[in-house]
Amino acid sequence: MTGDSGYGPFLTRRGRGNVLTHFIMTVLGAGLAVVLLLAFYSPASGGSGGSAQGSGMVPAPPSSAAPVGKSAQDIAARVRPGVVIINTALRYNSEQAAGTGMVINSSGLVLTNNHVIDDSTSITVTVPATARTYPATVLGYDKTGDIALIRLQGASGLATVPIGNSAAVKAGEAVVALGNAGGQNTITVAAGQVTALNQTITASEEAGSTSSETLHGMIQANADIVAGDSGGPLAGPGGVIGMDTAGNDAGSEQQTVGFAIPVNTALSVASQIAAGRASSAVAIGYPPFLGIFVGTGSDSSPQDQAQQGQQQYGSGGSQGCSASNAGLAAPSAIAPVSSGVLVDGTICGGPAAQAGLTGGAVITAINGQPVGSPDQLGNVLTRFHPGDTISVTWVSPAGQRTTSSIRLTAGPPQ
């Protein structure tokens, strides 16, 4: 999931910054408990995908799963071989992230959360059971449901997680959560019980944010699910029943609370992705990428957008391109127009930079359609795909109006 400060499929929002980032969530109707989406983000130290071949590659939940064992040790021992460690680089955000995934097909299909892989410019997956590491590509994702399907390149003969039936789960059932806790590149186990079903949680990047996402039908458990566990299994005696997604902020509550997406829901989305069926919720492959840094919101005034950037990052940004958002600052000179989308900067080597766009320019139209705010630009560009050529009209800081054809490339998943 991305919010106001994550970059979208076609442009780069003003980034998260070089800090450890969590997503804060609120449980509706549950006393406003604070929990976190559980990808682990940290400062960075230094092709486009397609669909799977046929929906039959994704398993369906069994009508009656064979028990994997009654004790936490039994459950973990059966599930662990199919659990993998996911590490991503977020080059344009100057960050790295870590999470967990579940192998659901022996040829390398891995189920995980969208927020584990969003904004990533490269993904590597380590299979602890074999100590092998694979590059991975994104087959598709549902950002509103926080579900993604990726493929390990060159993988075969992998152990898969045993799939349970989340429709049969009952409160009080013993469960274990397995994942890459703390991004330490090792799989840990946390035991607990299912404490509630069909929970609704609302997610935002930070407390008080006006941008949020809502997840429905979540399984709640008292297993100690922490950052880095995202995308890992919540498993019971009948197999994996959910995908770990959120956990409470330990400093805000004494009681441990974790949330998982029901595995039936996750596999349904994975099957749609594997079959290459895009929808209003599901994106297939990689999104288009223009390669510009912009603000957020519906304000059409470039001057107001510049002020927003100055308040957040300071002023004095140059018109030159950037490799990432590190050191990003609002441009000191902007185009003399009253409406449009202010470009804070461009990605070096990206489509916009190659076309001559610079920081301080203001985009006024796409394919002749006026755009008056960052949000409106985003809505227009979602209609396109990598490889599409669009007409972009902008005004330079010197006041020169230009219209140029720009070919969109494949960008990081949203």
C-alpha cells in the first residue's frame, strides 16, 4: 500500500525519507488500537513482468485440509520449508525493505503483501530451506487488498506451504505466525490463538494522515507479529489460514494484536493475477513510469505546491536530474503559470528527463487534456501502460511552453 509519500506507478511522490518507516493502522470498532503494516524499511546502503501461464498454477483452498499437527512446533515444522525471505531495493526512495513470502507453487510463485514489494526497483528472495537466493519479478498486485504475486526466476522443485481453509477458522484456534521478524534474514516463529474474525482495519502512513486504506475480513490473533513478518503465514492445525499483514504498536498497547488476510481471499486474488486478468483493483505486471518527483493533493496552484515542498524539504532545489529523493528540495525557480503540476525534480535517465523536463517546470496537459493538480495528473496517467507514448505539455521556469511525445517505461509497482 502506498499513501501520500510513496511514489505512484508513473511518477515519484516526494519520498518517505531515509528513515525506518512503518504504516500506522487503526482498528475500526476496537478502541482505536494502533497497529502497523509489517514490511521493514531502512535507508539504502548504496523489465517488466507478465502473467503466469494459466490460473491452475495457484492452489485452491481445500474443502477439508489434512491436519499438519496440533502443537506449535508441529505446525511450524510443516509450514517452514515453504516460507521465504524477501528483500527489496527502493532506489528512487533511497531505501531498502524486507518482508516475507509463501511459496504456493513449486516452480516459484510466491504470495506476499503488496506493501512488501511496492516502490521496489529490484527484488531478491531467499529460500532458507535450500539457502538459495533468486531474483524475482512482480506478476501483479492488488494494492487495495494488499496482496501481491511474484515469481522467482529460475526456480523449480520448491517446497510449498500447506494450504488450509480460512472459511473454517474459529476463534480460539491455536496458530503460529512465521516470518522475517525485524528484517534479520531468518525465519522466526510466534505462537498464539485466533482472537477474532472478520475484522476491519484502516491503514495510513502516519498518525493523522488524510490518506488511508481499509482492509476487510481480517483474522485477528494474539501472536507476536512484528515488522518484517508481512507476507508470512498464519497457520493453524489445518494449514496456512492467513497472510500476516499488520501488528500493533508495542508501545501503545500491552496486549499483542496481529492481523492476517484470510488465505482464501489471498489465493483468489493470486489466481486472478496468475491468469493475467486485470481489473479495477488488480494490476498485472509493472506500471508505467514517467520519472518525476511531484507533491500530492488537489491544489492546482504551482506556487502553493512549491510552498508545500519548502515546508517539508526546504528550498533551493536545482533543475538538474536526481538518482533518488535523497536531498530533494523544492525548486527555487518555478514556471510563471497559475495552474498545473509542479515538477520538483526528475529521475536521471527517466523518460521525463530525456524529454527535457526539469525541476521547476509545470505540467499543464497530457494528450491535450488539462491537468490542474498532482492528484489529477495521477488519475490521468493510470489509463496508460509501459510502452505507451503520451503527449506532455509543460512550461519551463523561464516561461517557455513545450509539448513533447514521451514514451512511458516500466516503473516500480505501486
